[in-house]
Amino acid sequence: MPNPNYKSYEELPLFLNAKVLSNVLGIAPSSCYELMHEDAFPSIRIGKRLVVPRDKFIDWVEVQSKGGSKWDTRHMNSTASLMIVIFT
């Protein structure tokens, strides 16, 4: 399966799974799974799958890169906190 290199948000699928997030963020899929289980991260459950709506992911990145507080990060673990550092 090809490993796409996304160059813009518009190229992302409507729902991002851990594999896509791993590619976009440049981190291990296991770290993406941890991030997706955080209450402050905008993932949703569809059946047994966890996915992130593209628009909510973009919002999350924008807020994190500006140091905003739209997402409550007080309950995030170190992996999720690391993701915030990547975008600031």
C-alpha cells in the first residue's frame, strides 16, 4: 500500500485513522492510538474504530499551534503533550 505524502489539509481523507495520523504527524501509529484515546483529542468512535474528522483535526492543530485553550489539555498524558509541542 502506498504511503501518501499529504501536502495540504484538503488532501486528507474526511476521517483520519491512526495510520493516516501517523503519516501526517510523523510519529509511530502506537503514539497515535494513545493520542486518539485522550479525552481532549477530537476522535470519535464508529463501531470499534477510532477516527478523527478532518475538520476537527485541523481545528485541533490550529489551536495547538497558537497555544490556544479550546481543547482542555489538563488530562492529557505525556504522549498527547508531546503532540502539542510538535505543533508549537
